[in-house]
Amino acid sequence: MGMSVVGIQLILESVPVSNTYSLTKQRTKQLRILATRANSMDIKSTVAFVAAAAAWTMSSGNSSTDTTAKSTGAPTQCPVTGHKVEGSSGCPFSQGLPLPDPGHRCDPNSVDEFKIPDVPPLTDKQREVIKATAPVLAEHGVTITTHFYKNMIRAHPELRDVFSETAQKLGHQPRALASAVYAYAVNIDDLTPLLPVVDRIAYKHTSLHIVAEQYGIVGKHLIQAIVDILGDAVTPEIGDAWYNGYWNLAKIFIQRERDIYSAAVQAGGWEGWRPFKVAKRVKESDEITSFYLKPAEDTGKPIPTYHPGQYLGVSLNIPALGHKQARQYSLSDAPNGEYYRISVKREDGVAIPTPENPEVPNHPGWISNVLHKDLHEGDLIDVAPPYGDFFYEPSTVTPNAPLVLLSAGVGQTALLSILKSQIDNADKKITYATVAKNEKTHAFGNYIRDLEKSHKNLTFKVFYSSPGDKAVQGAHFDHHGRMNLEKIKDSLYLDDDATEYFLCGPAAFMTDKLKELSALGVDEKRVHLELFSAGELPSGN
Ligand SMILES: NC(=O)C1=CN([C@@H]2O[C@H](COP(=O)(O)OP(=O)(O)OC[C@H]3O[C@@H](n4cnc5c(N)ncnc54)[C@H](OP(=O)(O)O)[C@@H]3O)[C@@H](O)[C@H]2O)C=CC1
């Protein structure tokens, strides 16, 4: 048996790697003592991994360096095969050369990054290694994944079209990837809890038209980044375990994504991008504009349907960046066979400071501003078929169960689609509650108010967090302040065990409302929210 996660955490507590700029002799001794106490064959490599990670941090002092790991006494031959590499300065584990499959890892020319290797299932020992090294990856995960993105994009500039430039620069993407890798490591014995997350990510990937070959590129650069950052600490045993682990996980994604693509095609859709034209634009508020999209080429057939709540991937050229970017926007209308409607908030953007330029002004939201300013009626835009795991379909057991839709800001869009698809079932009670800053940013208010007048089954509640002078309470909004469920308790159908709750808006809004609903006695299983995260790194990272 390998070392337990608890064991390795103990070691990490004794040696706080991120703060360790001087790994003292005393601490090194502590490591040795702990290693001996844990009494395991595998432990040596694990402790070496931790210690070398600490040493790397100590020597570099810069967590996002672009250079490869500096190794002292780099092996000139592969530690696994003993193979000496002609024309190479040594083993990729220490020299930062590309990491091919284990049998040939010292021959950089053998790397075929588009190849999907035929890896065996993980062995018990490999699982132990992955679990035991998870805390180290948590500690260095963001450094590793930041390094990974930089190098991968440098080698494959075409991938800039796929990855969000803003999310990368803000560090959200590296953090999300590090969290996903960590979640994988700690759940390695039983991946069941991760399957909903796999599904969520697979839908996102298909809406970006990720293809199987790209997993080869990601795998090569991810494992390379682990090697670059952790250096010689990545022993062949650890390298093999993660290489094998990566590919076992990648194959789950590849298979799931293939299934999603073929289901879309079978349902009359398409794989990848298809040109649509803007049939109509409608300004919904000072911030939100709706785009009605129809296929550029009229085939005479209805466009594929979708589940209310799902989103549409769009891709367009961003002149300021010099390449394309893709985003997903919730479909804001009920499925109708004729057009897709997305309703987009124009984002002010965020500041992305760099060490060289710490005081930068906000750049505008790339996609939303181009859509608002430059996408006019008759223009073309590339569209992926509708995808997403957040949607509502009435249960076959209780099709008339009440529905409570709670949104904040532009989070309304996904719930509007659900509302419109269900409103004509007069036996279904629906509450639609939303919070906006004020009357200028509030979209769809008049439309839903009219719907409420014509449909007795609908209750509409509006909160304004900062109403303007012209907003009249009782006419434009019901409550002043952020959404507080106590104030609309009577419209939440709390006494019906079948009521379902859908939340959409900023992440903090959704987690707050989930807590409030739980406190009101609602079983969390009946609460649905659109989350994007694949898990979190342990606090402090
Ligand atoms: N499919 C999906 O899941 C979609 C998700 N979204 C997400 O929805 C979010 C909406 O953003 P946006 O329109 O910019 O929101 P805003 O920041 O403009 O906020 C809109 C309203 O929500 C209130 N609010 C914000 N946070 C909370 C909270 N924790 N509790 C209660 N009220 C809150 C704001 O109050 P105050 O004025 O006090 O800040 C404001 O009144 C985005 O983060 C976007 O990612 C959007 C579209 C679709």
C-alpha cells in the first residue's frame, strides 16, 4: 500500500511548501523521520516529490516563470529505459523536453501530440501515487496550469480561438483546470461524484467544438508543465501515474463528447460551427440586447430544438485581439424551430494588470462589446448547436408541479426560456422572481408583467437593489434591496413537496439563495443551479 493522503498532508503541514524559501536542515530531517515512520516503499518517491517541490519554490521564488526547471546533475539517460538520447541534452524529466509515452520518454522526436495513446487502466499503485501527490498539485496547481496555458498557446496559437483570453489572464482558467485536476486526484478511487461535472465540462467543450486530437496537445503540455515546475521531483513512477491518469480521464471526456456530438447530429443538428445570420436585434435594457439568429442558408427545415435553460456557443472575430473568441449565452426564448434568441449583457470588462503594467484600465468585455457594437441585422456569426446540463423538463410523475424561477441580472435569460416553455400549462403554478440594479438595467419587465396579466398561474416579483428616481414601487418593482426570499415566502410553494427551484445569476447569488431555500425546509435535490466550477482547491491555494 502507498502512503495515505493524511500522511502526506501531515508532511505538508510540517513543511509549508509555498512559504518555504529556506528548507532548513531541521525540516529535511523532519521529512526523513516522517518518511521512515510511514514505513512504505512508495513513500520515498513521494517525499522526494514534496521536498523537491519545496526546493524548487525556494530556488525560483517566481511561481510563473516560463523557463524549464533547472536541475542539478541532469541525467543524460532515461531513468526508465536507460536509453541515451542522441542530439538531446538528457532526460525530459529534468530538461523539460516533451514527454512522450513512457517507453520512449527520452526521445523527443517520438512525441506525436495528436495521438491518443492506448493506455491501460490505472493500477492500484498508480492510484495511490496520484492520491498521495494531490496535495502537492493543489499547492502548485495554479503555477503549473498557468505555465501550461502559456506554453501550449505559444506552441499552438490556433487554440487562442478556443480559450477565453480574459479567463486566462485573470487566472480563472488555470485555477479552474488546477481545481479539476485536484478533484480528479482526490476522487481517483471512485469517480462517481465527478460524473455530473464531467457532463457539464463535456457540454462546454462541445459548444467550443473541442475535438479528440486536442486532448493530445493538452496532455503533452500539461504533463510537461508538471515536469517543468516540479523538476526531478517527478520520478518516473509519479510521471507514469499522472500520464496514465490523464489519459484515462481524457478518454472519459472524449467518449462523452463523441456521444454528445452524435446526439446533436441525429437530432437534426450539426457538429462544430455553422453560420447563422442576425434576423433581428432588440434592445431590452440599457445593458442587454437580444439577437434573433437564423441559419444563413435556409434549408426549409426547422432548426434543432433544445431544452429550455440550455445555451448556444457563438464564435466571432475580435479585431482588438486579432483572432476569434467563443462564448456561451443562454437561449432566452422557448424552442420554436424558427430562430435561436440570445440576450447579451454588454460587459464593462475587467482590468488585467501585469507585473510590467500594474495600473491598467478596464478593457471592455471582448465578445459582448463586439456583439453590441458590430453585429447588425443581416450579419453572420458562427454558432454551435444548443448544449448544456442546466434545463427544465416537467417530470412525468408530477408534470404540474409548481416551478419557482429565481434570477439576478442577466441570469434571467435561461429562466425566461423555461418560463416561456411552461406558461401555457394553466395547471402549473409558476413564480418568476428577479433582482436588477434599477429600472434602466432591468430587462423583460413589461413583457413578463403582460404575461402575468394574461396568465393566472404566473406570479411575478421584482427586486431593485438601487432603484432610480423614476422607478415606482408597486408598478416597476415590488421590493427595494437585493432578493430576500422571506419577503416572497408566500409565492415559493414551500408546502408542495414536488415544487422545483431554478436559480441563475452570479455564483454568490445562487449559493445564497440555495442556503435560504434550505433554511426554509426545501430539499436541495429540488434546487437546480448553473455552476461552472469543477471543484475548488483546498483553501489557502
Ligand atoms: N446560464 C447562466 O448560468 C447565466 C449566468 N449568468 C451569470 O449571471 C450573472 C449576472 O450578472 P449581472 O447581470 O452582471 O449581475 P449584476 O452584477 O449586474 O447584478 C444584478 C443584480 O443582482 C444583484 N446581486 C448580485 N449578487 C447578488 C447576491 N449575491 N445576492 C443577491 N443579489 C445579488 C445585484 O445587486 P447589487 O446591485 O447590490 O450588486 C443586482 O441587483 C453573471 O455572473 C453571469 O455569469 C448570466 C447569464 C446566464
